[in-house]
Amino acid sequence: MIIIGCICQGNGIGKDGKIPWKNKSDMAFFRKKTDGCTVLVGKNTILPPLKNRNIVVLESRDTIDKLEYRDALLIGGSKVWIDAFIKGYVNEIYLTVIDEYYECDTFFPVQYLHNFNLEYIEKLDEKTRIFYYKKI
């Protein structure tokens, strides 16, 4: 599986079930990367309508074990990312980093990045970069 996520300074991903920022560069990257793909999302993650994508909502942690979507994009949230990391399903990560601080109550599980090599960093704009990781 491939994780696609976005964090701010402090590794935050959300506040009260919503993304606390609007970042055009990240959204453009996300739209391009997920267009025509199957995306997996946890039941607590709030999404805007996404056209031209097969969206699979994971109702429980056990669901990820039963999926045949090993080439799918896992777009959040934190609980399903942790589950996928623990079970060894994640092979690649596209992690957008916004160089600003936002108040968050949900965070990206950075403790699992030690099993990955940072392959490259792509600058999207002055405050936004994509970090691409591959499993060791």
C-alpha cells in the first residue's frame, strides 16, 4: 500500500475531524496522484467529494486485513495508517510537509518512518514539500 498524507509542523494532520489548513499545492498534488485510483480511508476521516476515484471506507481495523487493495492509496487517518504500518502493508509514503504550525489533535505516526528510506524531496512552493519514502 501507498500512504498519501499531509502534515504541518509538529506532525499534525487534523483538528476536530477536519484538516486545519487549505494548501493549494498539496491539493493539486493529491488530486493528480489519486486520480483514477482506489483510495482507502478510515471511517472517521472527513473527505470532500472526490471524482474519478474508487473510495473504500474502512469501517474497522480488521477490514484492512481482508482487503485485496494492496496497490491502493491509503489516505488516512491516523488509526488506519498505524494499523497498516504495524501489519507491514505500507511500501511507499508520499508525505506533504507544510512549513507552518496549526493546532491539531490528530497526528501522523512518524515513529514508523524508521523502516523507510527517504528517496527524495520535491518542493511544491515556498512552504510545501513532498517527502517520498520507500520501505527498507
